[in-house]
Amino acid sequence: MKVQKRPFVIFVAEIIYLKICDIKKNNPGISNIEAISGFIGTETYQEISSGKFHDNWFNELKNNNFIDKETGEKIPLETIKLLEIQRNTITKELKISDLYYSKSSYPLESSQKAFNLLWRMCESYELWCKETKQIENLDLNIVS
């Protein structure tokens, strides 16, 4: 079976998913919730939430005249616009204050928004993998 090329908009979700899977592998017995919470604050999280990840990616694409390195095809302007929307949404939703939890041990609203977005991105990645029959590495099993 030929592996289907992933859409550009799923690229950051794949990175997040794989990093959260690494957290689970390195900490046997923790839940998906704990693994996602553990991802918040990592270097990868900081790079993605600050917009630096997308900025670097856009610079790389611009320097390559928006030609996809894998296919050699020009990336459509609509795709670039979707990636810009994705960047703006991610930086807005993943921005959390220095206080991750309040005194009562409940997540602050901003940290809950970040957690929810990370969960949805992992879910989207799993759905795409299942749809394209690339299910061998779905370690979180968020989508049953």
C-alpha cells in the first residue's frame, strides 16, 4: 500500500502527537491527559505556541519559492493562507500565563484552552491516520 502524503495543515499536529507519544513511552502508566499536560511547557511546546515554529517553516518555504521539497510542486496560496490561520489560532489558544494551575489545583482557563487544542490536534492526527490507513503508530488511541 502506498503511504499517502500528509496535508501541510496536519504537519504540526503530527509533531505534537509524536512528542506526546514520547512522553507516554518514557513514563509508562501515565494517561493521555497526563502526557498532554506534560507536553505543555516543553521546548517543542514553547516553539509552537510562540509562533516560532511556523515562522521558521514559512521562511524555509519562502526561501524555496514555496516549492514542496517532497513533490517538487508549488504550494498553493490557499494552503499558505490556511497555515497562517493555523499559526494565529495556535499562538492564541496555546498562550498560557506563567501560572499553570490555580491554588485550587484546577487548570486556569488559559491552560485548559491550551490542553483542549492539543487534544483536538492529536485527535485530528489520529483521524487522518485512520482515514489514510496509516494506523501502525497510533499509540494514544484517542479515537476508538
